[in-house]
Amino acid sequence: MEFGEVVRRRRMVRDYDPSRPVPAEVVERLLEHAIRAPSAGFSQGWAFLVLTEPDDRALFWSVTTTDDAPDGWLTRMSRAPLLVVVLSSKDAYLDRYAEPDKGWTDKDEARWPVPYWDVDAGMAALLMLLTAVDEGLGACFFGVPADRVDALRAAFGVPATHRPVGVVSAGYPGGDDRRSPSLRRGRRGVAEVVHRGRWLTPGS
């Protein structure tokens, strides 16, 4: 598939065919592409918790779902045969930039006005989403509720050095996928979001 078509076809898919697992070689391609993401100082402070076994996926949903989760959403999403929890490590970046070629030996987090450990993990997730499209899969990126992060850590042994930035669900699309009502807002055009040379109000 041409890259432009992959980008245009990328969307969040929220229902999956539970009878069609993602082939192991496709799972590996998703992960191999994820680690091609850029990272500050080549820190590569990401990690990926891959859940393909039914018991593991059921455990994930049981420890991360809040009581107010929309039932229809959960029913459809929980049919995904593949979940990849994308994690970031702040320590990997603070340690990397304390090395001689960077020289920030104090490891002061205040030097980072933007948490690039999370930014880079998000870019890795996006590469998985695009790869999913290229492989004929549907995929979605969603977050773990803040009050369920500790339960996720305990259930899967995630160390305190890493925090979940989000989760990629993937699989072959099911027959009950429903587009988000938020899409009714419409996609903002280039003229609305791009400021060339100076920040000017669009239309001024």
C-alpha cells in the first residue's frame, strides 16, 4: 500500500473479529516498526507489554476498566486479539543526558519542558497504528485510567521505572465498528492550523 493511502486510511477501529487472531509475524512487524520511532538522544526509553493470550487480555480489561466504561464500547474493544501496552521510562532519558556526550549530570527534570519520554513512546505507537493499516488490520490507541495504573502494574509486574502512555488494540475489523461521534466536528484544514513565518490568526 502506498504511504499516502496508509495515512489517509488510518482511523481508530473499536470492534474486532474475535475469530481471527493477528498472525505472529504481523505482531512482530508491528513491534519492529515501533522501535524505528525517533527518540531524544537515541534514548529509546520505551517498552511494550504484548498481550495475545485470552487470559492475559481478560486480566487487562478486568484491572483497567472503570465502572463508568460504556458497555458497548467495552464489549467491542475487548474482542481485540492483540493489545500492546506502550510504556515510557523517564529515567532512561535522564540517565542518557547525564552521559559525557550530553553532560547534564544533575539529571534535573526541569531541563525538560516537554516530557519527551512520553512523546517518543507516542510516536512508536503511531508507527504501530500505521503498520496495522498497511497489514489490513484495524487498530485503536486509548489510555489507561489514572486510578487503574497501579492495578495494571500489580497484575503484570510493570516496574515503577515505566509508566503506561497508552494501549494499542489491533485485529481484523469486526462488523459492529462505530465511528466516534467526535468526528462530526470535522477535520481542521491546513489553513486553520498552520502559521507560516509568524503566528497569525487564520484569515488575518
